[in-house]
Amino acid sequence: MNFKLKIWRQPAREAKGELQEYQVRDISPATSFLEMLDILNEQLTTGEKEPVAFDSDCREGICGTCSLTINGEAHGPAHPAAACQVYMRQFKDGETITVEPFRARSFPIVKDLV
């Protein structure tokens, strides 16, 4: 599966952020959303670019550290699951996926999706 990603990038809390576009290709439908972000980060670091900062801890849907907004939905399309429980089979091949951090005064953005 291939996807166009629009990911919120913000280098620091006080810095201005923006959506940046990336492509990921040959992603297995069985890949979790966070694993797909890991694959993107491997591509970025191989190209000597800054990886996308995001949080995850248990990757088992328990801790909630992986909280993201995916296509405008908190945690993405797998309600009521956490973002780490979202799998790429839940998206259409070729789909554009927008990924942003939670936006709340109580959760200030530290960097990118964190």
C-alpha cells in the first residue's frame, strides 16, 4: 500500500508549525500506524533528514501515550482504540492521511506530534 502523509511539523513549542507532505510506499496492510511512522522515520534519517517526533510507550493500546489526531479524528478510525491499534488496512491504498497532535491547552505541543 502507498500513502501520502501530511504530518504536522513543529520544531519547538514556541516555533510556528506547518503540515509537511511525505510519501510512504509498499506498506503492508498488517502494519500498525506507529510502525508506518517508524518506516517513514527510517526513510527520513537515511536521507539525513530530521525524523518526525511522536510518542509511544506500550504499543498495546493501554497507556495512551500515542495519542494523535488522524484525518481529524482523535486516535484515528479505530474507535475506541488508541492510535497504536490502528492498522494500515483501515485506509485505502493511495489515500492521503493527515496526522496532527492533540490540540488542547492542557497538551501543549513540544515538537511535531509530541
